[in-house]
Amino acid sequence: MSKSWFYLENYLYVNTVAPNKVLLYNTLNHKLLTYENEKIFHLVKAQKDVENNGLVKVDLDELRHSDFELYNFIIQTREHFMSDYLPVSDNSKKPVLFQPEPMVLKEGHVYYNFSEEIIHNITELTFYINRACGYDCEHCGQYQKQFSCCYKKEHNEELDVASILACLNSLKEASLFQINILGGNILMYPDFSELVDELNGYSFRKIYKVNIKQLTDIQQCCQILAHPSNRLEIICTDTNDLDKLTAVRGRLDLSLVQINIPVQSEQDLSCIESFTQNNPDFTINLTPFYNGQNESFFQENVFVSEEELAQVLFKSIKRNSILNHNFFGKFICLPNGDVYSNLNGNCLGNIKQDSFAAMAYKELSEGVHWMKVRRKVEPCKRCLFASMCPPLSNYEQAIGRNDLCTIKE
């Protein structure tokens, strides 16, 4: 065999970074190969060029003698089921290899044109219904900048029930599947019972979030869990409060309750491990929290390693290259009606004067969070693994660096 049509399998994830770096990842058997070679780089770039229809003509006999490194690349990738080649026939036309690329408009701006359909992008809403709380947690005001959590302000504000229902009714044609109810202390909201009853009329999932310190009236939580689409999340911002959780055992259906514990240190992990060993019936979610002084804890427990990326799915890689799964489709509404796609960003509008279609359009066309991907930020855009890594989160902004990983190139 001499001249052949060389191609990369269409289940292969391929990434190239100038001047000459190449990554090949077999999404079926999770084999990963990297190269740093100019000729390999240009061969892969040529194969991915749409004008070449996914195939590049090579002369294997010639390469075996003149460029063994390139020849070995073709043989090695074929052995790992990453590539193959077809004989070139003088009597047939060049074949065509279809490439699996997601259908996107304007770099992922699904339903980019301003219309009613744009609200189909909205999948999750978070309502902060008040600011009131009688407690002073050490890092209050910082948690919600990193993950969904309660926080108070000196002057209380409340989002009335009618405004919440108006929002939800305006999104009947959306793809909304979850709303989150937070405060302050939501149990101090004067119309809490009415709000729960009204929200029970909607089929999507409702998650009510309270701090364990605030959990003084179990009866209100029983009202929440009386509806099958409702869930309760108990936030424990202080591991010294873990023993208070035992008060809900036998009074609440623990299968409908999740415990969210912000974790800052190895000491926190030890306390939680001890608690779970003695209380295995609780569903506990550990959420890392950056307090400004525990980057070493993040390096040990949160930073991504190259080995962890060896199981990532093809669809996840494609998604990560286009949109940010952590933020996309999510809006946060504060008690004054202001709406954000992320509390670390700018206000997109206010529910009292702006439609969700307008705010979704603004986020897609002007915002930075829904479409914030690693391949567009430094230093990740210079890394072969950018789209294989988890999407950017609020931790990057809190710590002040985008490369929360141990990958060294």
C-alpha cells in the first residue's frame, strides 16, 4: 500500500494549540495521547480543515523512509483506534468523512434572535425572598459569591409573592425545571406559608434552603416537604453545628433533605467524616469554600489533575467548548427585583420592568457568564485540555486564577 486517505475517527476529541501541540482523546476507550511536533500538528490541522472533507492524502511508503516520526504517528494512532486510512483509487472520487460538531448559532447563542423562543434557554431560577436573619455567620456575604447560599443585609428587603408568581407565569413556555428559594432567613418571610402553597401549584422542582442555625420551627419545614416536588436543603456553615442536625431525625423525611456543608480545611473534613460515620442516614453534599487563606486546601482537594480527565464524555467536551454548564440558563433574582446571571457580574435588569426574554437576550449577546468557556480565557486557552476540564466556576474568580489544576504543559 502506498498512497492512502488518512483520517481521524469521528469519536475522537482533537485539540491543537499553536505552535505545534496536539491532543487526541479516544472517547470510547479513554486513551489519551499528546504530541509536540510541527509536522504532526499540520497533518492534524489539515485533516480537520472542512475543505479536506476529513481526509488527507499520505504516502505511507515514502513516510516510512523520509519521516519516520510522522509515519509512527499514523501507525500508533491506528493501533489505539484513533485513526485509520483508506487506499487511494484512481477510479473513484475522494470520500467524505462527516464530523460530529454541535449545531450552534453565533458561537452557541441558541435562539439568538430576540423572540419568545429565547426563554427556552432559561432552566433554573433562584429567588432571594428576603434579607432578614438573626445570626452573624463568620463569612456571611462571601458564601453566595461562590455557591448558592443564604446571606443577610442590615436593611431587610422582601420580594412579594405576587412578583414571584408573575415571573413564573411569564416563563410557562420556558424550559424551567427548578427554582431555589433563599434569604436571609426564609422562615422569617411573613408570607412564607402562602408562598409554599402557591408554588405547590407548579410541577417543577422547588428547593428551599435554610441555615441549620435558622431551623427553629420544624413545622414550617414539614409544610415544605408535604408536596412531592419540594426538597429541603439545610446549610451548615459551621461544623460545630453538625450535632443540631440530629434534631430533624424522625421529624422530617430525610430522603427529601440534603445537608450542604461548606468545607474550608482538612479539619472540616475530619469533623464531617466523624459525623457521617455516626449518622449514615443523612445525605451530605460537601461544597468547597475559599476563605482567602486556604488555597493549599483547594490545591489538594479541588484542583483538577490530568488523570481525572481520562473519563470525560464526548458530549461534555463539546458542551464545554461552547457554553458554561455551571451558569447557562440560570438567573438569580434579589429581593429588590434585580436579576443576575451570576452574583459576581452585572445586573441584567429588574423583574418589575424587564422581561426575561430581554434579559436572556442581553446575557447571550452582552453578558459573560453563560458563554464563559476556558478556550477563551487565559491561560486556559493555551492549554490542550481546556475543553476537557470542568467549566469555569465562581471559585476561579474568588481565588483570582483560571487554572485551578495541576496540569503542567
